[in-house]
Amino acid sequence: MTTTLNFFTLIIGTEILNRRRKDAHFDFVTKALTDKGYKLTGSFTIEDDPALIVKSIKFITSQPNSVVFCFGGIGSTPDDHTRKCAAIALRDGKLYTHEEAKEIIENRLGKDAYPHPIVMAELPKGANLLYNPVNQMPAFSLDERYFFMPGFPQMSHPMVTEILTKLIPHKKEIYRHTLTAECKENIFIELMEQTPNNVEVSSLPKLLNNGWSVSLSVVSDDTQSAKDTFEQYISLLNKNNISYSLIDKA
């Protein structure tokens, strides 16, 4: 697995979009990634529409070095499309009986596994199981990069924690420098255009009663690059006699 991982969430559920249920996945995943020194590249929340699910999976997995946390739609009700959609997007379009998943469901539910819950053992070709700490009903992954989990946070969030422990055994150190300056952000544009590839610069402007203010943040996993880039902005502000304050310097 390459170290330049790009993480995505795909949150599936009409009930989230119509506000019958509040999403809990975005906040959890972003914090879990931050604790590891990473961030989300993208997050998508979509309804229970098979064609849209297939297109979303295809698009996200086509991104370089993508790792996908997909939540929802792997159950046994008619609106649970994710297992089939994952097979269409990433395999041959067919579902196959996963014998281990079948055994887990039968052992857990006995005769009540039939006729409906047992369909959760029908998975895309080559699927690996993910342990469900709540009711043992299997979730699954493909290619050790694409993880399909229940929509219930109490089930899926421990899975995310375990996955990240394996994917990122050691935290990536991130060096961040931040300031707030009493100016418009356009003064920074030329410097921003010269930003090295291993540095991320962001600016957040704000219009106050007494004029414009902008918060500028410089981030890198290379401490010297972060420091050198940030000092260029400090020099620019000093040259133009613009007041600023350091919010954080690490």
C-alpha cells in the first residue's frame, strides 16, 4: 500500500438527505484521520439509488490511491443496494455466496436467517469480511482498499478504527503554521501560486466591521518546507506594514 493515500467517504441513505436521520460518519472519519495525520480528500452523501451508487463507487475508486469508507445499504431489505452496486462497479456484476458469511449468519440467527437475512452473505467476488462488533452480521471489503460497512455508527465506526490501525500503523507528523492578518487575501495570491508541491496553503477571508481579515494556514509533513513557506508570508506582511498575529506555530 502506498503511503500517499487519498481517503473518501461514501455515505448512502435517503434518510440522511431528507433529514430523518443525522449523519455521524463525516465527523467521526475526519477526526479519526486527523489523529493519524491524514485528511479526507472527498466526502459524498447520496440517496438509495442503484445507478447513482454504481457511478459514485466507480468515480471515487478511479481516483489515485483511493481508500473508500462506504456506509449503508449492505443489509437485506429491498432498499439495500450496495452489495450489488459494488459488484457492478468493481467486479463482474454478480453476487456470490460467501461461505464464511453464510455460516456466521446461520450461527447467529438459526432458522431466522431464512429467507431474508441470509442474502447478506451474497457478496461481490473476492470479498473479505469485516468483523461486526455489535451483531456479527458481516460487512466486507474489496482489494483491501474499499470498505463497505453498515450505516449504523455503533457497528461501522469500530471497523473504521481497526482498518486505520492496519493501514496507518504510525501517525504521519503534520506541521502547521497559522496567522491572522488585517488585509484582503489577494495580497497572498502570487506567493500561493509558487507553493511547493509538498505544502498546502489555505486562506479564509472574513469581512469585519473595521475591514477585511484573513486567516492563513501553511501545512506540510516536512517541517522545513512548512517553516520556509510560512516565513515568506511573514516577510510579505512585514514588507507591506500589515498587522498580523500568530495563531499557532508548531
